[in-house]
Amino acid sequence: MSMVPARPTGEPRWLRWLLITLALLFLGLNLALPLAAVFVEGLRKGVAAYAAAITAPDALSALKLTLTVAAIAVPLNIVIGLAASWAIAKFDFRFKSVLVTLIDLPFSVSPVVSGLIYVLLFGLQGCFGAALREHDIQVIFAVPGLVLATIFITFPFVARELIPLMEEQGREEEEAALSLGASGLSTFWHVTLPNVRWGLLYGVLLCNARAMGEFGAVSVVSGHIRGRTNTLPLHIEILYNEYNFAAAFAVASLLAGLALVTLVLKSLLEWRFAGQLAGRGH
Amino acid sequence: MSVTATAVIKRFGGFTALDGISLAAREGEFLALLGPSGSGKTTLLRILAGLEFPDAGSISIGGIDMSDRPARDRQVGFVFQQYALFRHMTVADNIGFGLTVRPRATRPARAEIDRRVAELLELVQLPALGGRYPAQLSGGQRQRVALARALAVEPRLLLLDEPFGALDAKVRKDLRRWLRAVHDRTGLTSVFVTHDQEEALDLADRVVVMDHGRIEQIDTPEQVWERPATAFVCDFLGGANRVAAQAVGGQIDITGVRLSNRAPAMPDGPAKAFIRPHEFMLAAPGAAGIAVVLRRILRTGAQAALETEAGDGSVIEVSIAAPPDGLAPGAALVLVPQTVRAYPA
């Protein structure tokens, strides 16, 4: 064990090993172990019970609902997030800082409060409650409410990822494109968007993970109608509260599986486009 | 194509970047906008390009008013100091961009675009680098790609914003000679911004010296160097020593030495006089001239630079071919100015 660092900027070897071990230990205890526990607990009563839990009609309908909500909320947030960050990073206008603050709002407000806002707006006693009932439109305790709450909660992910990136890249490439005769739209399509695609992908993954996993806000607007308005996280809670631990963990492993699939997808994309990433220089 | 700016005013909040600028570049002319940072030269260039719009005044290119036209309609090539290459595109795609994004009706065929790109890569002397990404090029190579990209759309006017600002001294010099050669070959009217007086005087047909959003002088490099119109221009061109003087009967009196004024005539009274380092002769104490004490001798190649201190504590730089034998720091000398440019104080 040498006390002399190999490089002037390096730490002694023992310190490096100590820090790496500490980090791994921490990650193992806080991330790997709970994740493993979910799968182990789910399989405690055997594979048959596990299969039965995740193929139960209520579980399948919760899975379908979760995927539906994410499939609507994520694309919408991509479009809105891109538009917001484009406007903020590439243009100057009054009240820009107000817009930036509004984008952060969902992060600072408790999810339960976010859910309540929608109940107060669209619920029977809410502002638009009477009007909605007249036209026989149900928002709260139905899919539209779930989608609205999820969009609100997951809105900052794409924009927060893109604004600093776009601001760092500046406006010169766009100006160059304009001076070369490109229209605003083709400048966005050929210059701005490709420059932020990796940041965008990352934002989308975070957005998607949260959209599928959101509990608080969704719990308030859902009404917990089995087979109709239960998403996976809500279904897991119900199973758990009914002391059906094995089933709860089995469904939880399904949700964890979805998250893992997203991660693998991201790694695959990075691997596939490694050349382009290298060509970009950073 | 000729380009004209008439009474252009531009403000950013409370700051006046351009305060009534009028200038004209003739067809095929190479014009330099020279000034310190904050003088408004880059703002003027961006207004010519349509990347900014003036608060008042007008811009015309080829005799047609362009004041309200956005950048994409002006057919102006713009080269940025930091290159602004599209980082996710290859060099060839960068150069071909302006042609590729044209509407279908006016867009050349793919083969024609490729041919044009190859031709431009040849012109900027990078024929083998079409497949590289900008991050894989040196600064000088990137700037040449940026120039090729601007030329690809056959602009009517070429604008360059401190094109060599981010490059090292050797590359700068090579690239600026090369740029002048490209300009002479294409015959394109060009305007470039620089804060480096040597670059401006070396490269341009005419130099526009700017300060605080105003034009101080527009002239050929010889005229700007020989007859600076204002004290600012004379000072900014660099190197000149500033000494106190008096204008008397059309002549300039510097501590007893009387010289005719190389600058525009000024009324009698106190004057700001500028004397360049090579415009002094050395004399022994007692002669008429500026009495100084020698502080340091620096050999700079063929010349020697003497750093001297006058009685009032001001430092005067003198450049001579060879210092007299036995001259050492601490020696008392008299500097006799040979020429002077003086302006009202």
C-alpha cells in the first residue's frame, strides 16, 4: 500500500479503495438490496402464486391503465417541455423568469396537493364540476383526471433537462442556420433538436419512470375503483393493505421490471449511437 | 454587392450600442470595423446580417432596402468568432446545409450539392476532411469550414465577426492572408469586425474605426495610420506616447521643440500630442526636448526599446535601431520628437 499518489491529482490508493467501497456499500444497501427484496418477496409463495398475482384481472387492468396514462402524458410532456425550453433558452421575452418558476412548481408542491387542485377544479363541488356534469364528462375518478395529474407531476422533467443544455449551447448555431436561409422550423428540426437529443432522451426516461410510478397525486384523483381507475402503484397499495404481501410484491416487481426495461432501453440506445456521441466531442 | 447603413441607432435597455452610424461598402470592397470591446462593431455587423434590428435608421444591400428583412431572406454569409458549426453534422453536411434546407423548388439535386461541397472543401484546403465532425478539427480548420459553409449559399455579402479571435498568433496570420486571397478570388463584398489594429490595417481596403457606438474615422489603412482623424483613433492604433503640448501659431510646441502637426489643424491652446516610439531622436542633457531618465533597455529583434520616465512620472517608450554604446539604466537623456500628431486637449 503506497502512500504516494500515482498522479499529482490522484488520491492515495487506500483512500480510493475506501471511497469506492463505501459508495458500493451504500448503493448496495439502499438500491440493490430493496430491489432484490421486491423480487424475492414476490416469489415467496412460489412461481405459480407469482404468476397468478400478476395475471389477475385487476392487476392486468392496472398495468394497462398505467401504460395508457404514461403513453398519453409522456408524449404531451415531450412536446410541451420542448416548446417551453426552446422559448426560454433561445428567445428573450418579458416575464421569462415567471415561466421558469412555474415550470418548477410541480417539483415544489406536494403531489397530494397537486391531486387536490384537480379535485377542486373538476370535482363535483369544484369550479367546473357543474358544467362538466351537464355535458356528462367525468374527469375526477376517471382516466382524464389520472392523465391530467400525471402530466402536472411529470411536466418539469423534460424542460428541466433541456433548459440548461440549450442555454449552454447558446444561440449561435441557430443564427448560423438562419443566415444560411433556413426557416425557423427547419432550424429547430435540423439544428436545435439534434443538439439536445441525448438530454431529451434522458428527460423522457425520467418523465416516463415518474409517470408510471406516481402515487400521491394519482391517488387523490383516482377514487381507487378496482379494474377501472387503479394504476399499478395504487393496486400495490390496496394489495398491501389487504395483507396480501406476496401479491403486492409480485405486482411491485412488475412495476420495477418496467423501470428496468426503461434503463436497459437507454443503455441500448447509448451503445447503438456511441459513434455519434464520440463524434460530438462531449 | 454594395451595402449601406444610414443613421442606424440601436439601444439595449439603457445602453446605446449604436449612436447614428452611417457607412457604405462598395461592391467588392473589404471593409474592417475596428474598435475596442463595447464600441458597437459586432452589433453593427449583426444588424447588417439581420440577426438584430435597428431602433432607427436603415440598411440596404445592393441598393434595396433590407431594414425589415430577417436574416434568412438577406442572402448574407455570416462567420462567427466561435465558428458556430453544427456539432452533430459532419464537415460536408455543415457546408451543404444552406443548400439542403432550401425549399424543394430551388434546392439543387443531391449530386449537385455534393459537387459544390467538394469544390468548397478544395477552396478552403480541407479536401480530405469532409467526413469528420467539427470536434475533431483544430480551430483554424473549423474557421475555414465555417467560411466554406457561408460561401456555399453564394451570399451577396460576407460578414465576419472577429473571425480569427479564437486562434493563436501563427494561425491568425496565415489565415488572414489566405482570407484576403479568397476575397480577391471571389470578389465578394466583405465586412469584418476586429479589435486588432494590425489585422485591420493589414487586411482591409478601408478601415472603420468605432468608439462608443460612433464612427471616429473611415479611411484607407494608410490614411488611418498616417493621419488619424481624432485623438481616440491615434491612441487606439496603439504604441503612441501621449505628452502634454501647446498649439502655437499652427505649430505644436513640446517643451521647446516646435513641429508642424500631422493631424488635422487645431486652434491654439493646450493640446494632446501623440508621438510614436520610433519618432524620437536621442540627445544629451541640455538640448531642447523632453528630459527623461532611462529605466530599462529591451532588445526586441532588430530594434531596441527604451523605457524612459519623464519628470512628471509618465512613462515614454522609445524605439531606436541601436542604443548608443555605454547607455545604461539611470542615465539622463533628452528625447527630441521628430513628428507629432496633436488634438485639442
